[in-house]
Amino acid sequence: MPRSMTAFGSAEGPTLAGALRIEMRTVNHRFLEVSMRLPDELRSFEPALRERISARVSRGKLDLSARLRSDGTRASALALNPVLLSQLAKLIAQLQAAHPGLAPTNALQLLSWPGLVVSADTDADALAAEVFSLLDAALDSLEAQREREGARLADIMRDRASALAGLRAAAMELLPQIRTGWRDKLLQRLRESGATVDPQRFEQELVLVLQRMDVDEELDRLGIHLIELDKTLMRQEPVGRRLDFLSQELNREANTFGSKSTDARTSQLAVDMKVLIEQVREQVQNLE
């Protein structure tokens, strides 16, 4: 089932670090682009969070916001992040060696560095499991909305495709009349001019004219693309790029059909076709 790229999902629940709320918003984008705003306590989980998201979302610009509310009633032992402290100490030493005049830092300034102070009694694996569980719940919420919106967009595109099929049928019904009309019109003009024309030569010239007007191939391909569009809308995997290609091909056939038209009725049909195809293309841009 097609899925929209525009949706919102959220989840909230308790963790060892406090009450966590995760919100995700997605909008149209050619590729997957993820941006995150995480509290300091969860920064170390960012790579794993990105990997988990990319396993379930293939296209769209996704903004994730996580807000953590600590439980003020629970005392928590604090400790320093030794790896980060070592890195900061090395950087400070390098700066002081390169610029001896710099003012020395103090312990309080270091303690304010994001991620340097951690909770000593927090089980990192258990916290990660809680965070990932909430992320999955938020993704479930997001995907449910994307699927509901995608189903509505698919219905709109099916309606447009059905209208296109009707225009194609009308064109196929008109073509024999137009060809006969051209033959009768040429004969009438010859009679009015009083010119004498070899019947065989006349038929040869008429065939050449009708060949230039022939749009059977374009209408056949238009029908094939409409069938493929309907099949694509029933696929379970992301179909946005495939539908985008099909809408381009539909437009190509409609343009060629219009350029070969020699009758006001088929010219109007070509215009109506292109309007419907553009409406399909606009909806396709919203699909994953």
C-alpha cells in the first residue's frame, strides 16, 4: 500500500532517566533525511536511533524531537564520563600549549559540558531498550498515519486514472470518424477544384497523411501505463519513484497524442489528459 511522506507520530513513557516523549514529523523529500534533537543523556544513542529509523522509513525529511523529564523525587548517584573527560583534558592541554595566555578553565566549567556528568546507577543497556521501545512505538504511530494518508492519495490517483482511461476510450472511438472525415474532405475539395486525380495516387497520398496522424501506438502505450499504475498502487513496498516515472511516461504519450492531433475534439482530449496526469503527478510527490 502506498504511504504518504507527510505524517506525525509520537510516543511517551517512563525510562530509567525519567519520562521520555518522542515526537516525529515527516514531510516530502527526495531521499531520507533525518534530523534529531536529543537530550544530553541520550546523545550516545543517536547512531542506533538513525539506523533503526532508516530500516523502516525510506524517503522523507524526518525531524525527531525527544524530551526527557527527570524524576525529581528519585536521588541518583552522579559520575563522570571518563572517556569524554580524557578527551576534554587533552584538548585543554593542546590549547594551553598553543596559547599560553589563555585563562585556565575550572572544574565548574567542565562539569557543565554536555554529557560529562552521567548517572552512575543507570543501566545503559536497560535504558537503551526503553528508548528503542518508545522509538518503535512512535514509528508505529507515524507509519499508521502515513498509510492512512497514502490510501487516500491512492484513491485520488485511481479516480484520475479511471478518468484518463475514459478519455483514451473516447479518443479511440473518434479516430475512425476523423480518418473517414479526412478522406471525404479531400475528395470534396478535389471535386470542387475540378481536378482529375488518379485514384491509386490519391489513396497513396491519403495513406501518407493518415500515417502522420496515426496515434494508435501512443494510445496503446497510454493504456499499458494505466494498467501498470493500477498494479503499482497495490504493491506493499514504497512506490513513489516508480509512480513518478509512470506519470512522466503518461505525460509523454499525451503530449505526442496532442501534437499529432488534427481535430479540435482530439486536441481537447489531449488537454484534458494532461490536466489529469498533472494531478496524478502532484499526488505522487507526496508518496514514499
